[in-house]
Amino acid sequence: MQRLIDGYRRFRAETWPQQRAQFEALAAEGQKPHTMVIACSDSRVDPGSIFAAAPGELFVVRNVANLVPPYAPDAAYHGTSAALEFGVRVLGVSRILVMGHALCGGVRALLEGAPPEAQDFVVGWMRIAAEARSKVLACEGVEDRQELGELEAVRLSLANLMTFPWVAEAVRSGRLELRGAHFGVATGRLLLLDTATGDFAPA
């Protein structure tokens, strides 16, 4: 905990004085983020750092393997879907970016099986990406199945976004753009999904 407190003190001493006016404006006027980022919970993949974003720019939801479940308005708990509803319908973001990443433990669990300590929730959660798993395992001669799985998980999440009626309507009307990306932890390289070709290419 002391490390966190030390970090907070550096924030108050160094960052807060420079950004105080911005935080005060955000408090008074409310947030108006332009982009919602659906990213992995992995500690190495922080959207704010990767995109050098200022406070108030990004509305971020993070979960295991940056997955979007299909639209299912029932009585179950839907953290990612609730964030989507708020971001799209309340905040009115103009873009949703699904960002996968290299070395994703969730995708590894999807392809190779989850570790014994991650059976209560991870296994069920990763079933969302069962279709991505099938596509990867059907590909012969693939050198890096892990990366292919990460890319397929992004594609699947983008497809699942379109099952939300208010997302699909906003996309059709031109008010909302859906994009996919993949971040290389060791390389710092960002790949963007080309919506025309369906391929990933360097940003």
C-alpha cells in the first residue's frame, strides 16, 4: 500500500498542479469522452498510457481478454454491457475501440485451458470467445496461434457489439465508429484493424 501512497503523493506534488484546472472543469461540466476503449485487465496494457490520453478523454472498461459478450438484457450481472450502455447511450461516445494485446493470459486459457486456480469464473467468461477458438484451431500451419487468437478475439468482440441494437443503430446512422486494435507488449507496436479488408496493419 505504501507504494500506492507514494505514487499518489507524487501525483499531488507534480501532476495535480499542472492538471488542476482540467480536473476542475471536468468536475464542473461533466465528462465528455470521445472514445470508449474496451481493453484487457492485463497490468501491462494501460490505454491511458498507450494513447497518451488526458483525463476525460477515454471511457475505459477492462476485463479478461477485452471481450464483449452478446446482447443479453436479463437479470444476470453484465459489467461490460452496462459500461457499453452508459458510454453509448448516456455519454454519447463517437468511437468504440476494442484493443487486444500480445501475451494475453485470457486467450491462452481459451486455447490451452485455464490454470487450476482460474476455474470459477475465467473458464465461463472465456466461453464468450468459443467461436474465435474454433477458428484458430481450424487453421493449419499457423506459427503463432496465440497472436491469431488475440486478433480473432478482437474481431469477435466487434461482431458482438453489433448485437446491441442501440450500438448497431448508432453505427448505421454514422454517429458511432467501431475499431479494433492489437498492442505488442514487448514491441510497443499498435496494429489497427482495417475495416475494409479485415486485416490488421501497423498504425
